[in-house]
Amino acid sequence: MPATQTSKRSSAVEAFLSEGPHRLFIGGKWLASSKEQTFETLDPGAGSVLSAVYDAEKEDVDQAVQTATQAFRKSGWAQMTPNVRGVYLHRLADLVEKHKPILAEIESLDVGKPLGQATWDIENFSATLRYFTDLAVHIQYKTPIAASKHEARVVRHPYGVCGFIFPWNFPFLLVGWGISPALAAGNTVVIKPAEDTPLSTLYLTRLVKEAGIPDGVVNVVPGLGTTAGDALAKHPGLSRMSFTGSPEVGRLIAESCGRNLIPVKLELGGKGAAVVFDDVDVDTTVDALCGAVTLNTGQVCCTATRWLVHESIYDRFIDRTRSRMATVQIGYWNDPQTQMGPVVSQKQKDRVLGYLQKARQEGADAVVPGGEAEVPGKPDGFYVKPAVLAGSPDNIAAREEIFGPVPYLLKFKEEDEAIDIVNRSKYGLANSVWSQNLDRANRVVESLVAGNGWINAHNVFVHGIPYGGVNLSGLGGGVLSPETLFDYLRNQSVVRPL
């Protein structure tokens, strides 16, 4: 069901967009790229150009890494106490909160997501930054070791320059997840935002400057993945690398880092499962899972896209799913009725529609057909309808990540059967189990191969709880927890014989 547009952009956002081409941020200065080439970022809800952005080349990435290296060595950032660094980082969090309406609108425009969802993303950035900043104050940087006839300790230091390549689905939130522990630990950073959605990260640079963070500590090099992203991943001047995106690109990033012997953190894709037992409230469970799979138009790596439903409630579950999906309001980001916006690009729209076609060709039952969606006044937007498929677990839509609002229903009878189906997946990011029997729910969720398991909920992100993947879903550590902060501190043993 389409919603309609009801409001316009704010004057502050219009002014920001009109400043394009937006520049690289290196050493506290806004610079054109070395070849002065630009690319355009689009409004996926309208299919129109939002602004132009300078396209960073290899030379620009090299300059950013060298600048970050100098800042690590000479700006004093790495040598500050965590309390002093915390003053700057809390100030940055304050500024993000102050500019939340502007940032949320920019994020909505660039990604296509409803304003309320984008606002939550901005709030999560601030909360993440404060979490790691405060955590850095309280951890031990020198830990004694009991060793016979020796005085020994482990000392923790920041690594140096940390490179980050972020995806387009949660650009601002994931920048917060990535750089917050690195900065709190005393590292400097070079950020390559996704070329589809760079604008909120570029706006962040002015807040970094206003917060007084030393020049060169935070650097942003927008550009194409094949140029700027490739140059950053291959740069020998990095001390750590972090990439969030697809397993296909993750392999290339890992290969480049391996050649340079640089530690890499990969947060990759998923094919999350929800195992639904026969004792659930069907309406409540369906509503929760439909909400999860339509969040950000299904462009969420950990969301539940395989729904394994007990055979005794399967028909009721399908009936409720049909009626619930029919109520999803599809529309432009600034319509208060909008529950689901467009996918991020024409390429992504073609991907989702292509999977629907392939799935049906392989025999999938179209419980909810999906397809293109029309939004009044936005004929060129990249809108799709939610689709629901069902059938064999061998179907392509049951095996591969679609990254759209397309769950795949599977029927099971026995507990072990459900566990086996879930664990056939090559991914391992997040699964959920739905049951009123908590003994069973805990037993099953611990049997599912993934970095994260949730009970009677899906897409749960809490600061302090590790979040990461296994198998094709990632390696090198997770995010959001104390372990993440320690990822950005190198250990040094100090020993004195007695």
C-alpha cells in the first residue's frame, strides 16, 4: 500500500546539498580529489541526483593514510589519557545529538529509509560513541601476570592507523560502530564511505572539526570501491583494517590485508533464520518477523529471511503473513505514514526482482508475489513490494542473500529437523527461536551455528553484548562489546627476571 509525500527538505539540508561537489576530509581540511573527478549520489526515493562528491583516487588515499600516521605520532591523540580523549569524543557525541534532525534527514534522503528509522540510527551513533569512550576510561591498560621468578605484565597500546570501508545500508550507524572503539583506544582513522550513501559521513566531518579533535585523527575519502576502496584495503601503512559488506568483496579485502600482514575485521552478509514452534502466538510472531524483514527494506545483513514454521501452525502463519504484508505502507522517507522506503539503487532493485524470478523458476511458491511498487509522485524511485516465498530449502531464495524484503518459508515437524535445515547455510550471522518453552528455546538457539542467537525477538543490538559472525558472515572479531575495544589495543609483554 503506497504512502504519499507530504513535506519538503529543510533549508539546512538544502544548503548542505548545494555545497557540492563535497570534498575529501584530510588533515582537518576539505580538499578536492587529486584528479578533481566527481560522482553523483542519488535520492533512491525519487531517482534524482542529490549532490556531487569528489572521487578519491589512490594518491588521495595515500595522503590520508600518511596524514593519519603523522597524527598518530605527533598530534598527541595517542598519548592522551582516556579521560582527555573522552572530552573530545563526548563533545562530538553532543554535536551529533544537536544536529540530529539534519543528520537524520540527510540519512533518509541518501538511503531512502523513513525518517524515524534514520533518527534512531543517529541516536545509536551517539550512544555507541559514549559507550566506548566511557569503557576506555575504566579498562586496565596494564595487567600484572603471575609468573614464577619473574615480574611480568601486559601493557596495551593503540595500534596506529585504522582503515574502515563501510556499506550503504546503515552508513552513519556503522561509522559509529566502527570508529568509536578505534578512537576511544587512541588510534587514528581513515574512512571510505559507500559511494551510494556518503553524505552523512561527510557532514560528520564538520562536527569532528567543531569538536576540536586534532587534525588528521579522522580522515574521510569518499570514492568508488574499485579505486578508493581498493587503495585503502591494499595500503601498507595501515595497522588495522575493517570492512563491512558482502562476502565476495570481503574475500578481496582479506587477501589484500593478508599480503601486508595487517589484521582485518570482516562483518559480512547473512541468511538469518527464525525457528517458530507451535506454542507461539501466531499473530504476534508474524507481526514481529514482518517488521524485521521490512526494516530498511530488508537491507539488513542479520535480518530473518528464512522462516522455519512448525507444520501444525504453518497454514495459519501463512494466512497472517499475507494479511500483514498487505498493510505495509511503502513511500517516500518524509511521509509519516511510510513504514518501508525504496531499496538503495536501481542495481539493488534489479537484484531483488531478479531473485524473485529465479526463485519462481526453481519452483518456489509466491505466497506474496512482491514486484515493483508505485509511489504517487515518485515514478523514478527504486520501490519494491514485500514478497514472501515458500518451498524447498534447496531453492536459490532459501540459500542466497537477497538483501531485500523477501522472507522464505519452510515447514518442519521435529526440532532436530529445524536445526539441520538452519545449519546447512554457509552463513552464520544471526538466528532466532520463537517459543514459550524457554528450555527448548535456549537448547535450540545454542545449537544453531551463528555468532548471534536471539529468543522471541530478532535484530537485537545492545551495547556490551558481542555481535559478530562466523563462516561466510565474518571473521576477526565483532562489534559493540568490551572485546571490540580490546581489538583496537595491541598487547605488549614486559618481563623482568627476579
